[in-house]
Amino acid sequence: MGVRSRSNLPTANNKYALSISTSVVSLTVPATAMVAEIYVRTASIVFQRDAGTPTATQGMQADPNDIIILNSRAECDNFRAIRQGSVDATVDCEYFTNISG
């Protein structure tokens, strides 16, 4: 397997903030994005990469300052998250193209 590298999207704005509350949310993935990094900014979340429905106690937990890596377009499209606890969370999403070497 070769080295995998990423490039920013060919648009000026490839970074998006997302608020996560008591309802499950998904990403709005730009058409040319193939991978993403999600920085958990303010409060813990629970997420799934397989289009499953996370709950406050079912799924993978990510806490403030964690970074979630989505390694494929399918993971980006299937990402779902909900807050874990009583405080809404804010996450920052950055999208990239994927260039395998």
C-alpha cells in the first residue's frame, strides 16, 4: 500500500462548523470531498461512521479537543452524531480530496 496524501478542496472555504444537539445530525459533504477531519470543540459527542443512529450511550464517544478522521467518501456520507450529555457541542469539519500515492 502506498502513502496516502490529502489536498485541500479547490474552493476557498473547505471548513464548516456544525452544532450538535439532542437530534442526530449528519454532514453536508462538498461534492469533491473524499476525506474529512472533524475537531470536537466544546462538548462530547457520540458518533457512527456507518449511517447507524447513535444515541448518547451507543456509538463512539469523542471529547473536546479530539479529532475524528473520516477516511473515505462513504464515511463522510454516513457520519452521524449526537451530543453526549446536557450541553450542545460544536465541531469543526475540514474536507480534503484524497490522493493515493
